[in-house]
Amino acid sequence: MSGNIELLNDTLAQARNENRAALIAYLPAGFPTVDGGIAAVKAALDGGADVVEVGLPHSDPVLDGPVIQTADDIALRGGVKIADVMRTVREAHEATRKPVLVMTYWNPIDRYGIERFTTELAEAGGAGCILPDLPVEESGVWREHAEKHGLATVFVVAPSSQDARLTKITAAGSGFVYAASLMGVTGTRESVGAQAQDLVRRTRATTELPVCVGLGVSNPEQAAEVASFADGVIVGSAFVKRLLDAPDDAEGLVAVRELAAELAKGVRRGA
């Protein structure tokens, strides 16, 4: 069975045809529970997200700030497994028919087995993987398996990335390029900053892939700002914080759906 890279490509192209940025939400699997996490992903997609990244919780999430680390800790203490991540992908995609990716550090895939992971992700209807800590020079075997199974390989670029490095990274990637808006970890911020716009400009000079910006976007105004220069707006910590702050699971789902709707308006306003 082939994965859904074409659905991802078509979704991003459709957003561009509508003269707007795509809204990409991030939520970790297994948080607050496996079932609760599946419901949260569905709520984000139902609320207006075009794409969702399902996080594979990790004990040492180097890119993630305190909000996502807290959610990962809850998921790991709850015993979340890779099988639960695949189930989250499958049920979210089947319910919404929208593209669902997995965002994961490399170590869990390496231990699980590349062929096993890519096969199961494709069978679950996944669209691909975002791999923030896999060096492009060491990604050949992964990319071979991902391509065979119809999965996108999304690499992360940062403001510190030199132009020659950007060219190498974007040449190896597929689906889209994840542009980290600033140096540091995930989290909500007062301003996304000019660094992101410059990074998008430099990245676009190297590739035809859509360039989507994450790290720091938390409200419709910031979403509109980023949507004015990027192909996609990635929001994670703000969704997780809504769940953490909610008095119960039901209220958390309402809050996630409402935030997705607000951000969906923001990306349309910024186009």
C-alpha cells in the first residue's frame, strides 16, 4: 500500500490556488491519552487545519520547548507506543481524508526499523515524516524506503543555514520544507520576526517545494503575518497549551477546534 504524499502535495497546491497559506497543526500522539490524542487531531482538522503533524513523543525532544515537553512526558508516562502513533495517523486520516504526517526524532525509527516504520506508516494512510535531527547526508536509506512507500521526507531548515546548505537539504526533501522561524525551541512568542521571512526567501531560491514556517506562531495575527510570505503556517505549542489549560478533555477539544478555526481565518487574511 502506498502512502499519501500525493494528497499532501495536492492539499498544499490547493491552498496556493486559493491564494492562501496552508494551516498545519501539530499535536503529539498519546496526549492526554491515546484516544484523547486522536480526538484532538480530528478536532484540529475539523476546525480548519489542512494538514496535521502527529508527534512521536520522545524523552529528549531537543527542538521542543516546555509546553510540548510536558505533553510528551504525559504521553510517555501513559505508555504510548509507535503502534499508538500509527493508530492516531490511521484514525485521523480515515475520519477526515486529510494528510497526516508524523514528526519524530531519528532514534525511535532507527530502533524500530526503517522498513517496518515506513511500511506501517503507509498502511496507516500517512503522508510522510518530518525528521528534524536526521542529517541529510545520512538520510539515503530512509529516503529510499520513504519514496518506495509514497511518503514525503520533510527536512527542517533554520536561519543559521547557509545558502549552500539550503540547496543540499531542499534537493533531498519532498512534500514541503519546514522553515524554523528562529533559532531555539518550539513555543509561543510575541513576534515571529523578520528572520523567518528572510529564511523563506533564501529557501525558495533553492527549490520549488512549498516552504512552511513553524516555531512561534500562536494566534491569528501571527498566522496572517507568516501567511503573507510563506506557503504554510505550522502551529504546535498553542494547540497543546489549549489542551493543557482545559479543565477537562471535552473542553480541550472545543478549545482546539476553536483555535484551528481562528488560525484558518488568519492564514486566509494573510494571503
